[in-house]
Amino acid sequence: MPRKARITRKTKETDITVDLNIDGSGVYRNATGIPFLDHMLDLLSKHSLIDLKVRAKGDLNVDYHHTVEDVGLVIGQALDKALAQRAGITRYGSALLPMDEAMSRVAIDLGGRPFLVYSLATRTRKIRDFDVQLIEEFFRAFSTAGRMNLHIAQLYGKDVHHAVESVFKGVARALRQACAKDPRVKGVPSSKGSL
């Protein structure tokens, strides 16, 4: 059964459609109106091998916050729907991801209980006009809607772009592991019998 989903969410602040294919090859077409976010979503897709198409229109004249958070929410919803009962998956994934002088550590549990632990060593707050603090809001929405434990620690790195890029690539690699099918897993990977 294909592990694909399409989710559309429309509010007074945003209008977002996400197409996601877990068993893809990392093909992406992302257009959120926020160039830095598009770049990070491209990396998320490329390094997870999850095909991702995001179309978002938001109240960018007000702030980037609503769009960034809602894109995380809708991608998380699409991932949750595509995983269905989560039968046969590896469930856990982790990555230690270098990006030049920056390093991030990421761990994921697709066990159904949402929780985010997030820490950035870099203290730089802006990449051009993009507020780096919004990355935490993206991952909070993503982990909640995707029903996962997500632990992100950006350990060090002077360049803020490299630091955030190492986070997204680390999440991608950990997600790729966690979503992978394991032929030895029968049913859901939990002693409780459900996730």
C-alpha cells in the first residue's frame, strides 16, 4: 500500500496544501513565499528521500510566524496520515549531522506521543529577514501533528545558516531511518500492540 498523503488546510491566515510520499526519492517542489523555509524543506525532502510538495500562501505582510508554523503542522499531518497504523516501520531514527563547522544531533521516535526537545547553540537570531526562532515553532507543530518524539540539539557552529541546515538535514536522516520498513517487524513496533 502506498505511503502517500495530501493534506489541505485553509484558515484566515494561511492556505496550505502538502503532498507527501514517504517511499519517494527525495523529489521536491516547495513554494511557501519564504525563500529560506523553501530551502530547508528542499533539504528535508532530499535527505529523507520523502517526496514533498508544499504550496503555501500566508499573511507574510504581517509576519512569517503563521506560515512557518502552519507549514510544519500540515507536513506533520501528511506524515501521520501516510504512516497510517505505522505497522512494520523501524520507528526510531537518529543522526549526528555535520555541516562544515556546525554539528547537530537528532533523535526521533514515531511512537505516537508528541514531544519536542529543541536546543540551538547558535545565538544569531536572523538570516536576512528570517527569524531563526521560528524554526522551533516549525518543529513543534511538525512533531505534534506527526505524533512523534523529536529531540534536536544543535551542538555548535558559528554560521547560523550552517547550524540550521545541519538541523534540517539531521531531522531528514533520522526520519528516513524511522520511517523505513523492517521486514522482521510484524504489526506495529510496540509491546502495547498499538502506536
